[in-house]
Amino acid sequence: MKTKILSFIILLFAAFSASAADNSKWKHDIYVAQDGSGDYKTIAEALEGIRAYMEYQVTVHIAPGTYKEKLVIPSWLRNVTFEGTDAASTIITFDHHANIDKMGTFRTYTVRVDGDDLTFRNLTIENNAPQLGQAVALHTEGDRLVFDNCRFLGNQDTIFTGGKNTRLYFNHCYIEGTTDFIFGPATAYFKDCDIFSKRDSYITAASTPQEVRFGYIFDNCKLRAADGVTKVYLGRPWRPYAHTVFINCDMGSHIRPEGWHNWNNTDNEATARYGEYGSRGEGASQTARVGWAMKVSDAEAAACRNISEIFAVTTGWNPLEKINN
């Protein structure tokens, strides 16, 4: 009996030791540096060094440099922070655009984020393709994503917020582009961001689903434009029921007096949920705004700043509806 117990203890200890040895290779801090001084030279290599479906936190520290990489952050990665030294010196860039080999919009990304519970801090994500069509810098499909003190550089379609019911938070970010450079169905909150228009065109093109209460909310953002840019719309609905609200934003003189566009479809005027509250600056006058824009009340403006309310899950799922029909 004692021999059996001893054998069991030895086996248990061996299993524990093997597990500990296996876990030891998974680090909580990973360093990327192009000069070879870190754990990896590229961000793509670093992704392979992160354990799938983990519950603990990992920080990928990215040294200054220009990383020409086309990246997919896979769905099996979570609880990871990608952190540069500062956004101006830590740059992820690529140059695909929609007209390369009939690539289309949604394959042009520089960084595609499929994982959940990820944070990006002090980074630039850029698509530096020439102005020859859609060219996405950031493409998101994951949920509960945070972008803190980041820069997003591009032209048409700079940020695609994909994924219905996914939730994104942009804090102190710089976002530039030409046409529809923030677009998609996700719920996204932009806090204290700098929104820079490079051409007379449209800032947003939301496609918020009808049953989703919140689409894009810009809170205390600054809307600026390049020299010579004088005719920019706040948004146009990529799909019916698009939701976009600007709260306490500083709007430059480049914002068109009518504010919003119907994408040449008057049916959109009955469904689009567009409005603003507390706008200031040369482009903030409400007197000539389109008549179909929402009149945002004090209560609605407060709701648009209530983070827990904005990011509440809005729909359920019953798979039996598919089975039984």
C-alpha cells in the first residue's frame, strides 16, 4: 500500500513539474525590438509566443521603429496589451489598397483584430497606400477593445469597426482620413480624440444595426482639417439605421452647414439616427442642419456618455430558433 501511495506521489510530482516547465515559457512580458535586443524582432513572431485562450495578462512591449507588417491578431488571443514607447516612434504600417489584384476593401487592413479583451497603447497603425481606393489601417472584429493614445493614419476607410455588437473604446487618439474614414457596425466610443479630414468628403459611415442602440459616439473630440478643406460632412449612413452622435465636440469651419448627408437615398432620412449636442466652434451652428437629424435632449446626451449603458449587451441568442424552424 505504501509503495502505491509513494508511486502516486512521484507521478503527481512529475506531472506538476512538467506542467510548471511547460508554463515557464509563457511570459507575462514580451519584448519586440528590430535590433534583436528583445524576445522577437517582429510583432508577428511575438504573436506566436503568446499562449492561446489564457486568463492572465500579457504585455507586448514594442520598441521604437517602423514595422512593415500586415498583422492578424487571432481570435484565440485575449487579455493582451500591445504597447509602444510612444505613438510617434512606434509605427505599424502596410500599403495594400482595394485596387491591387481586385483585393476589395476588407483585405486591405494593416492590422486586423479578431481577438477580444485587447488593448493597444502608444502605437501608430498606418495604411500608407496611395489614394487609389479603399485602404484600411485598422480592421476590428473583436469585442472589448481599447485604443489608448494611438494614431491611425490613412486615406479612404482608415478604420473599419466590424463586428455587430462588438464594443470599442478610443481614448486620446488621432484619426485621419479622406472619405468614410471611420465606418462599420460596431459600437465605438471616441473620447478626447483628434479627427482630421484630409479632403472634402465624409468623416463617418456607420452601419449600426436597427436593434443596436448605440453606434458611434464622439465625446469632447476636436474636428480639424487640412488647408483648403472646406466641405466635410459629419457622416452618411452606410446602411439604414446608422447611429452617430457628437457630444460637446469642437467643430472647425470645414464642417458643412447641413452637417449630414443621406447617401443620395431619401429613405435613409427616415432611419438614420444622427445628432449632436453641445457642439462648439466655427462649424457648430445648428441653424442650417438637415431637418431629419435628431434633436438630442439633455437626457439622451447623458445616456450617450454613460459608459455602462452604452456598452451593455443589447441582444441575445437562442439557437433553438434555428433548430426548430
